[in-house]
Amino acid sequence: MVQRTFWLKLLESAWSRKSIVWLAGVRRVGKTFLCQSIPNIEYFDCELPRIRRQMEDPEDFLEKLKGKKVVLDEIHRLPNPSEILKIASDHFPSLKLIATGSSTLQASSRFRDTLAGRKAQLWLTPMMSADLIDFGNPDLPHRLLRGGLPPFFLNPELVEIEFQEWIDSFWAKDIQELFRLERRNSFQRFMELLFIQSGGLFEATRFAAPCEVSRSTISNYLSALEATWVIQVIRPFSTRRSVEIISAPKTYAFDTGFVCFFRGWQQIREDDLGLLWEHWVLNEMQSHLQAPIVQYWRDKRGHEVDFVLNFRGKNPIAIECKWKAEHFASKNLRAFRSQYPEGQNWIICQDVTRGYTRSYDKLKVEFIGLEEMSGRLDRLGQQPRTR
């Protein structure tokens, strides 16, 4: 069994803080596989009726597992999942427990308690750079085209029907059960349009007519997709200056494979790499930071910085993503730094293995690769964040 070293390390770190870990991520991202790879783990699939019957008396069930590592997979299938987690946290501290789900814990109506203060959360993103090494295939274009769901990545053939089957399963098992939304065709049309324009600005009114629903329904759809980790909503960085975009977010599909699928790409062309690289860098950042805190910046003249990180007590870090370093132009960063003069400027490039610095008049820019960026994020992630 493949050992996903990056994620196993994060799990152990989470367990060092809390005895209960909420492991979240989209359907088929590998939560079950990851849990079953933990040595000496006791695994329980809550989708099975006989397993649910074992938990009808939570105290008796947990008493038999004291001191062990336990997985409760798809825990939202239980009639009252928060009850067993509260009992485990409060009365069985020697038990190390992982509960998995395909949404934020707050999204499920079955959770009557969000377990604030009792749990650590781990967000399992689609496969990132460390996973490519663990799976023995560091071919990045392959990962960008097939996507980061392990079954899709490992399939020797690009089987498009699997993408549609995933969408159908997502609607039936996540959206219907968690949100009880109606109008499947409208929802899936909205999802398709978001994936096609992934990385662009989001304006709800633009989607209402083609999806044949109201603007408020579009907002509800987006909230459901964000809660299930399928869409990343990147909000603007701003101090509410009159020259800035302060409300319109950007939306990113959770996975490059689905971007390629909805755009009809069966091969990746040179012109496609810039957009997919931007998604890949975002996925890497989310994996290391473990919180949806990434922002972007745009002014009303059209200058835009791909991503901005703002940590408490630190100046904002401006991040631009370029497949090749030679594609960088400084005008957008100049515009940003005219408003926010202090802070680091990172250009994350696929073709940079050893970082270097260049100056554009008074603008100092660092060109770094993904590995260097990841190391810096790990160090920054240990510091307090602004919300």
C-alpha cells in the first residue's frame, strides 16, 4: 500500500494537538485509502448497517477501543455523529480517532454540535507534489490532465465517463443528502460553467439566466460547492481603497482534471499550461497552509495579482504563477506595491529549481520553484493568521 508521507505526517501532527481529527475532502480524494494505510488502525465504515448497529451504545463501543487508533469513515451516516465524537473526546482521551466526511462539518444537518475546541481539522486536497513522488509518477503534465483524485491519476487510460460518474455520485451522495437541493440540471449546469471559467471572477447574476434560477439560488449553489470543497472561493485582498475590487471573489475548481474535462481538453497544449499551473500552485498552497486563507488582488484598472497571503503582523506576500520565468511582466506587481509598498514578491515558476532575485527599479522580486515555496509556507503556517 502506498504511504502518503506528507499526509500521514500531518495526521500525526493533528493527533498531537487533539485526540479527534476531522478529515475532510471531496469524494474519492483518498480519505479511506489514507486512513487504511495507518499502521494498526481500527477501521469502521459507517455506511454499513452492521457497523452503525455496533455504535448504538457509544460508550460501550468506545470502551472496547481505549488506547487504539480508530477511523469512523463517512461518519455523517450515523443518526447523531457529534454525540459519539463528544463522548470520545471527553471520556476516552487515550483513543485517537479520525472521522471522515466529504464536506465541512458545519454543512451536515446531522451534526448538532460543531465540536469547537474538541477537534483538529485536516483538509485532504487532491494529489500534490509530495504525492507524485509517493505514487512513483512525478509527471506533472499527466497529473494536470488526469487530475488529483488517485483513481483517475492511476488509470492508464483517460476515461471521460468516470468524470461524469463522479459528478452523478457527488449530486446523489453529497448535495442531495446534505443540502436537499432541487433542480439537478440547473445545479450541474452551474457547476459546469464554474469549471469552464475556473480562475475567473465570480458574479452571481451572470449565471442566473443560463441556469434558469434566481441570483439567490446561484449564491446557495456556490455555498454548497464551497462547503463540499469542490469550488475554492478566493476573496479579494483589500483595505477598501476606492481603486480596488473589494467584493467579487474568484472561483477555482478543486481539480485540474475536471477543468480539462469540462473544457474538452484531451491533451494539454502549451497555451493551457499557465492556467493549470496557477491551479497547481493554489492546490499546493492549500495543502501546506491547511486553511482557505489565500486571497487575490485586483484594481479597477484591471491590474491583478494571482494570490496574496496576509499573516498577522506581517506585510502581505504577493504571489504570481508563471509556467516559465520569462513570461513574467512586472506591471501588475508594480500596481499592487504602489498601494502596499512593503512585503515580499514571489514568482512561482515551473522552470526554476534554484531561486534567484531580480530588481525592477525599486521592485524586488524573488523567482522560486514549488519546493522552495512549500518550505516557506510550512514555516509561515506555524504563525498566527489573520482572518
